[in-house]
Amino acid sequence: MNTSVRGMVFSAMFAALTALGAFITIPIGPVPITLQPFFIHLGALLLGGYLGALSQFIYVLVGVMGLPVFSGGGSGIGHLLGPTGGYLIGFIVGGGYLTGRLAEMKKKPGFLWLSLSCAAGLVVIYTMGVLQLSIVADLSIIKAIAVGVVPFVLTAPLQVIGAVLVALKVREMIKP
């Protein structure tokens, strides 16, 4: 894929914003509430599937390499292999790629389409996160859902709505 310098810069910017979102945290258990989903969705909606996924790949790579960009200032391969690692992989696959690809499918998607695109991405993020949380933390799927999805039932829709509204306002200014 031919990627413009502008697209790579936007991907790096959204990787940095995702890292910033990791520091805005409400610690509620093994999976904290952060502002990361807002930036993940916004990046995917504005950049599309490939660059949205690239932004999250950069974010995860930088964290695995040792920069303290994960929630709570964490870093290292242990986070990728630990209880919340499935969410990190889900950021790339669901939050970045799937959300962005779905958003790209329509020439000028509206609020509902973009919201559904984000919701589909969230399903992937939560599925991957819950599966790894269940395996690594030795929790039943029901318990993993209780600690890894239920706490976000109120905050996730608010972050999606925020990201969609911002994307609708600025999408003409951002041309990767």
C-alpha cells in the first residue's frame, strides 16, 4: 500500500493521542476506564482502516519497546501477554482497522453509519480483550465479561458519540 508522508504523520499523531488517552484513567479493576477508545475511534474514522490500524500498531509497538504509554504508565511485552493484552491487539484489529474500513465504505457516511462502525470495532476489541483476560487471569467468560466489558457500558457509547461528532466536524480538514 502506498502511504503518504501526511498519512504516516497522522498515524503517528493518533498513536500519541492514544498514549495520552491511556493516562486519563479511572482504575476500576484489571481493565481501567481510559480515554483511549475516543482517540482510537476518532483516528479510524478520520484515517480509514489501513492508517487507523497503523496508528494503533505504532502505539502498541512503542509500548512493547519500553516507552510507558500503556494505561497506568506501563510498558513492555508483559502488557501484551498479560490480562489486558487482548484489548491492545483489539485496538489494532477492531478499533483501528475494522472501524476505519467500515467508515470508508460509504462516500460520505453520516452519524449512524459512523456510530455503527465504531460499535463493530468495539465488539472486536471487547471480544479479544475478554478472551485473553479470561485465559490469563483464569476467569470464566462470564466473570471476564463482568470485569472487562460491563464497566464500560456507559462510557463506551459516550466516547463513540464524541468521536463521531468530532470526526463529522473535522473530516474535511483531515485528508491523509
